[in-house]
Amino acid sequence: MDNDVFVGLDIGTTKVTCIIATRGESGGLEVVGVGKCNTIGLKKGVMRNMQNIVESIQTAVKEAELMAGVDVDDVWVGIAGDHIRAFDNDGFVAMTHEDREIRQEDIDRVIESAKTVKIPEEYEQLHVIPQDFQVDNLEGIKQPLGMIGVRLKTTVHIITAQTTSIQNITKCVKDAGLRLNKLVLDHLASSYSVLDKDEKELGVVLVDIGGGTSNIAIYHDDNIRHVSIVKEGGDDVTRDISIVLKTPPTEAEKIKKSHGCAYLPLLPEDDESLMVQMTGGRDDREIKRRLLVEVIEARMDELLGLVKQDIEKSGLISQMGAGVVLTGGGSQMPGMREKAESVFHLPVRIGNPQKIGGLSDMVKAPMFASGVGLCMFGSETAQVGGVHKIGKKKSSGGESGYNNIIKKISSWFSKYF
Ligand SMILES: Nc1ncnc2c1ncn2[C@@H]1O[C@H](COP(=O)(O)OP(=O)(O)OP(=O)(O)O)[C@@H](O)[C@H]1O
Ligand SMILES: [Mg+2]
């Protein structure tokens, strides 16, 4: 497959999405193929029907391939679930060169030292994300290369996943006839496609409300500071509607999407009525829309309340200058922004995938945030490599300092991220 083609494969609770993007002439990403297949293979991030997932992957990939006119062989694949654990770890090294200038090898050593930490046997490191560096007493340094110091310290955010989950997803991808480029945490992928750099600097909570679970990622100072998961999502809303209105789940899902709202104050005074199909073939029944909205709002109060507790537990809530960004299919419900603002007492916006061209209209909805983000993750990882190659070409007459730095960043990026 062309080096400039990036394929994101999002295996969600409700659907598998395959998004094919290419790097356009201006360097930006352009969507050229989209495939989507509903699935029942996962439950709250846990695999329960491998064959179904494999078939869904094949269907989604085929659809995207036909649209794009390319054959997919390697993919960036999302992973999430409540087995994900994340924590910070510090590393320290002393400068060994006489001039005490910090070289790339020192940065490599300090990151290596920070990532050397014992994790439970059944877990594996998924990402090691370097945060700030400290040179002697100087804190908050983003790039210490070339600085002078005696001691270099860094903190890395280590994200781990259960080995069996990694192996199962890897097997599904392989059985579907594809090659896995890298497993990427869903939270991280969504943040690539919906968050601005300014928001990450100022402090932001990203909540990706999927079908089975809601993924939380907190950024501050342009660093990822916290990731976690709440085991509730849009499908819990559907189940509540189905139980309270005594209607089959497929009908509940339809009503939710056509008449749902998460915030009662947005309902007009003259409440409309809806005809709802009953379970067990009983006659349709008329219900007030207000009842539907009360059911949805109660579940959203609980889900967002759990998210709020998690943010409070992280100790970062007072640093969230840019507020909260909601994404994922569950955020497509009308009234979600207003509901979330009333729960968090922070500004809230709905995050659609951005900074993408081509067939972008097909993937502009929040439910595509992680799929688009996976392509972006792939392209940014490879982009540094691309610059690396240009640097190499120019080096025939001696490599410039700039190209040297890019090359170093490139090796650092591909090694640790
Ligand atoms: N317009 C809408 N109004 C309300 N809910 C919606 C709407 N569109 C999608 N949803 C809900 O979004 C959920 C699916 O979201 P998404 O596609 O992000 O999940 P997923 O990635 O398959 O699941 P997960 O991330 O939990 O593994 C479903 O519960 C669906 O009912
Ligand atoms: Mg999802």
C-alpha cells in the first residue's frame, strides 16, 4: 500500500468503521474511503463474538476499499476497555559528556529509564508518552535537546492494556487478512481528530460517549494527564427506554434518535405525543415525549455524574480552562451540550472530527472521532518519518543542524509513541 495512505480501523461496541485517508498536495489528510458495519461482537469493550468482529471488519474494509479504489493491507487499530491502566513515572539521568550538553542519546536514556517500571504480568505497555522535561531545577521544558545541565529528568505517561485483549484484537485483524500497524488507545485517537492544540494547553476533558462505554482523556499544558473509562454509554439509554416504555430495543433505538433529547428544559411547552410499538405484539401505545426525555435525562445524569466524579478524582478539575469536549455517537443526542454544562459547570462543546478534507462530510459526525483520529495518528507518526527522509536526501552535501534535529525527533517519536 502507498506510503501516503493511512487506514484507521475502529472496532466499537456498535459498529466497525474503516476510514482510508491520503495525504493531499497541501500535506493535509483527505478521506478517500469510508466503510461501516454494525456489529454485536463487543460488549462494553470486551470481546464476546470474535467471528462476528472478523466478518464486520472484512465488510467495513471492503466497503472502504471499493470507495477509495485501493487495497488495504495495514491498519491502525483502536483499543479501549476497562482493562486499560495509565500512570505517570519519572526517570532521571546524569549528563556524561564533558560539555554537559544534552544530546539525543541522553533524552533516549531518560525516557528509557522512565519507562522501565514493573507492570503486572498480564499487562503490556501500549503507549509511553513523554511529558515535560526538567533540566537541573528548570521545570516544564518541552525539548531539552542542546541545553546544558547536570541532571535530566522526565515524566512519562504510561498506558497499559491487558495482554489477552491485545492478543484478541490482533488475532481479529490478522484473521480478517490485514496487518496491524499499531494498536492505539481510542481516547488518544479521538483527541487527535477533535481537540485543538489550544485546548490541550489550557486544559480540557475529552469524553467520547460510545455505545457501551465512555472514554475520558484529560489534557493540560499540552500533556495527556489522565485516561479512564466509565462503563456506561448510549446503549444504556436505549435499554432504559426499552424497559420503561416496554418497547423492543430496536424500536427504542429508533425513538431515541428521532425524538430523544437529553435536557428537559429544551422541550416546548406544548408537549407532543408519540405512538410507540409495544413488546410482545401488543397494540401501539401513545406516550408523551416528556416521559422519553425524562428517561434519557436520568441516565445522562448518572453517566455524566460518573464522569464528573472521575475528573474530580484526578485532581485536575480546577485546571480545565477549555472546559469539556463531548464526542462519540452518544454526544449526537440533542441537548447533550446543555445537559453536560449543567452537570460540570464548565463550558462544553460537541467535538466533530476536524482538520480533514476529501470526503469529510461522510465522517464529520462525532461517532467517527476515533476512526478519523486513527488515520491522523498514523499520518503524524509517519509524517515525522517523511521529514526524516527529506533530511536524508539533502544530506549528501552534509546534514544541516535542522535536519539533524528533525531526524532525532523522528527516531524519538517512532521509538516511544
Ligand atoms: N443522533 C443520535 N442521538 C442519540 N444517540 C445516538 C445518535 N447517533 C448515535 N447515537 C448513539 O451513539 C452510540 C454509538 O456511538 P459510537 O458509534 O461512538 O459507539 P461505538 O464506537 O460503536 O462504541 P464504543 O465506543 O462504546 O465501543 C449508540 O448508543 C447510538 O444509539
Ligand atoms: Mg467508540
